[in-house]
Amino acid sequence: MRMIVTALTGAGISTESGIPDYRGPDGLWRRDPDYEKLVTYDHYMADPEIRRRSWLFRRDSPAWRAEPNAAHRALAALPDAWIVTQNVDGLHQRAGSPPERVLELHGNMFGAVCTACGARSTTREAIDRVLAGENDPACHECGGILKTTTVMFGQALEPAVLMRAIKAAEECELFLAIGTSLQVQPAASLARVAVEAGARLVIVNGEPTPYDHMADEVINEPIGAAVPRLCAALT
């Protein structure tokens, strides 16, 4: 009988695809703490210059050209696994994980939404408008402020997505926490939810996490090697 698996993935799973993390030893926040303002909701909504820089930050993201790595592909090969991701890069879907089984807790960087009326467009369109001279492109429908369809710091997660993630944590037999610092709530608490529901917890991360003491196994090896080995043992 197959084991029911839920995987929570963070920025660390995508670093081998060329996308830097935020809090790691060479993370964006450590190199330039000012970056955090670009993805903090209150700063973004209050300052047109922050919005302009945020669009350019998205333009320069390596996620546009990144390819899924061995860890993404290994998880995609796990039958019926739930992928709960804190990442906004879409690499799990591109690796072959069924989109309906990928729960993007923090949204996706490739869409844009009006904060006033909810009209949807694309990040690429907004970036093109900035490059054409619009420093702060407004919604075509109502003139409201546009942002990417990511959950910024200071915003609540989408309740429906969070509830599905909690259900996936409660119902699994094995919970994998991969490449996440387990410091950002409520995503990090999913590890506790899984353990309290009876699941085994395996953490794969380069640095210690606040949940290591709860884990059945902590693996500090490179994710691109550890995750394929783990997944191979489960199939």
C-alpha cells in the first residue's frame, strides 16, 4: 500500500534551479534588507516608487528562465502526493506535478490583480507597461493599484488554499518539509499539524529549523540529492 505523502516546500528547493532564497546564508534579505520592502504589502501600497521597483524586481527574477530540478521532478513522480509550496515560481507544475495537487500558499508571480476591483491580468503586461514609461501601472478597469498574485508580507493567506493545506497535513502519513526555514507562519505550523495527526515528519534543509526536535529524521544534505533518494524509497 502506498504511503500518503504531503510535501511542504520552501525557497531552498528552488535554489538549485538558480532562484536565490530569502533567509539563507546568501539570501536576498541578508544581502540587502531593503528588498523586503518590495514584497511587503503596506510599503507597496503606500509608495509608488516601491511599486515601480517591485515590478522591476519581478522583471529580473530568475524564475522566468528557471527549470525544475531533480527534487521538483522526484516529487512530481510521487503518485497522489500533495505539494504545499511557499514558492511562487511555478516549478512544481512545470516538473509535472498535477496543478490541482499543488497548493500555492503564497500565490504565483506570473499573474497580476487589481487591489481595488480584483480584475486579473499578467505580470508580464504590467512589467511591459513599466518599461514603456508607466512607473506605476494602474488597473485598466478602475484605475486601482496593481500587484502580482503573490501573498505579500502583511497579507493573509487565501483561506480556501490554507484550509486545503491543513487537510493535506492532517490526512498524510508522511510529511516532508523541504527547503523551508519553517519560520513563516502559518505555513510552518503545518509540520506540527501533521505530527499531531500521527504523521512521520522528515525535514530536508540546509540549516536547523524550529521543528527539528519534532522530526523523525532531519537531513542536511543537498536537496537535489536527498529528495530524489527519499522519493525513490517511497515508490
